[in-house]
Amino acid sequence: MWHFSTEPILFTMRPTLQNLEESKIREVANVGMGRSDVLAFWFGESDEVTPDFIRQAAIDSLQKGETFYSHNLGLPELRDAVSIYMSALHGPVGVDRLAITSGGVNALMLAMQALIDAGDEVVAVTPVWPNLTAQPLIMGAKLRTVALKPVLSGLRSGNWVLDMDALLAAITPTTKLLILNAPNNPTGWTISRAEQEVLLHHCRKTGTWILADEVYERLYYAPSTNGCAPSFLDISEPEDRLVIVHSFSKSFLMTGWRLGWLVMPPSLTHYMGKLIEFNTSCASVFTQRAGVVALQRTDEVTPRVVAHLKACRNTLVPLLQAVPGVQVASADGGMYAFFRLEGFNDSLGTAKHLVTEAGLGLAPGNAFAPEAEGWLRWCFASKDLSRLSQGVDRLKTWLKV
């Protein structure tokens, strides 16, 4: 007769995974998801649906029966389209430097897998979207952070700035990788061309790779010659130790499609294809067909998106600035208002109270770094501008001002 133990089976989990923090943004969203009375601004996405001609391209692909694998690096047609698109913005970017990925998150993780080993030293500029600091830890890297600094008084109050001296001191010959996101999620900070030149020169001397998350480059509201934020591609050579991450999510209203791309030195591209094989094999063909059309007709999408987001920013920020106790600046890039509420130092607790008591869904600042405690992120990518003013009214009512 067989006897089976009733004791629970204990699984040995990697300590790194056990110690990995869960997303505080999701923690807040889980409090309010499913409630129709909540105005949700917690996630980094527009509430506007993908344009119909992009969706139709995917439908047409499916109707043709394109349900099979594609090349690891992506459809030739899509890589060609990305090359044309990027070259128009930044000068020649050859197909031999491109890989199509299953979203920007996948692109970031592939870059981490390609560039760092367990024990390697990684420096990241924070506050930043938590995936960018979690992924090196998953890889077993030693993570060091250099914090942007908030300006707390004067004309630039509410802006965040880079302490270049601190960052340069942190990047040494033992630093394998620098991670930098600009325009920055959540602060809206955008690196200047001069800062990029200093960093690139320094990292060339130390032999440090730069992983630049530039997915928000088109969501840029300051004057520019090419309609986007400063990019490391504008000042680098093809064989520099530089990997750029891009995504269709923000500029093309395609967050749920999970489609992105990497720009890298040509010598790395073949190996990236091997990594893609062992991660996802390839992006889905019908999704890639949608990406081709999005790029070919970008002038029908992105300029309108950017103009609308600028209107959203210009609607929300002045309303927040008029609320007593709120400190916020109008950022040049991104899709967020990052603000501080005087007297509310527990951002996670405050965000949860705002959901349950005010029906207002925001992301807590400490989800992005300890130094952002006491701040809140408001994604202003709203199709209906009146939702933004309604949200501010709810905040004011909750604050009793």
C-alpha cells in the first residue's frame, strides 16, 4: 500500500527572485482595478486605441494565414522600415544594426543578457521605471544608482537635474554597463546633447557599455531640428559600445502589441539573434506587419500624438501648480507629471488612499527609486482633456483645498 505525505512540498527559489520587489504601480492599480468610478492615470499608456489602419494591417496578415515563425531578427520588411525611419531622424542606421523584439521590455532584457554577467557592476540613473533596475538584479549584477536631483526652489522648482560629477565618479573601468532613460520615466528629465557627449567620451575611456532607453524620444516638446529628444545615435559611431532600445508603444499608440527594436553595433547583431531564439524565437508576424505600416505612415500618427500630449501636459501641469502644497514642473519630454505633495511623505500609502477615497489612480514615487519618496506620477496621456481637470478636482477635494 502506498503512503503519501501530506506535508507541503518546499521549492528552492533563487534568492534574487525571492528578494525582487513587486511593482508598487501594480500594487496601487490592483486596489482600484474593476472600479468604474476611478479615474486611472497609473500606467504609462494612452487611453486612445491604436489607429485603425495599423490594426487593419494585422487583420490582413492574419487573414492571409501569416501565423508562422519569422526570422529571429525580424521580418526583412520591418527591419528595412525601421532603418529608413531611424536614418531620417539620426543619420544612417543600417539594417545590420537592428533586431526586432517582442516589446521594449523584451528589448531591454535581451540587452541585459547580452552585455552583463553575474557579478558585473552596473550603474543606473534613477528615479527610473523599475524594470530597468530589476533586470540587472535578475542577471545577478551588482547595481549602483546615481540619483537625479529635484530642484526645490526658484524658477525651475519641480524639475529634476543630473549631477554629472557624481555620475562620472560612479563610472569606472570596472563598470560594465551604464543604464540611462531619457526622456525619463517618471521625472520627464531629458539629457542634453552636451551631457551625452561628456558621458560617451567618458564611457569610451572606461570601456563601459551604454544602454540607452530612448522609447520616449518622439514625445518631446522643446524645439528640435529632427522632432525628437537628443539621442546618443546623433553623436556615436556604429561600433561604439552603445545599445539603444525603442518601442512602438508610446509614439504609435501600440502598448498592447508588444513590439520594439534594438539598435546595436553590427558585430553584436548576430549574437542578439541567437538570444532572441532562446527567449521568444521571434515577434509575431501579424504584429510586425502592423509595425511596418505604422512606420510607413508615421506622419499620420506620431505628430498628432505628440501635439495632443503637449496639450495634455499644458492642461494638467498649470492646474496642479495652482493646488496649494503641490510642487510640479512642466517637463520637456515624456508623458508624465511628476509632483510632490507637501506633508505626504508616504507615496505608496498616499496613492492607495487616493484610489479608495478620491477615485484617483496615480503611481507612487517610491516605485521608481527611494529618492522619489513623497512624489507621485500622473500619466497625462488622456484622449479626453476633461478627465485631467476632473482628476485635479478630485485631488483638491481630497486635500480639502
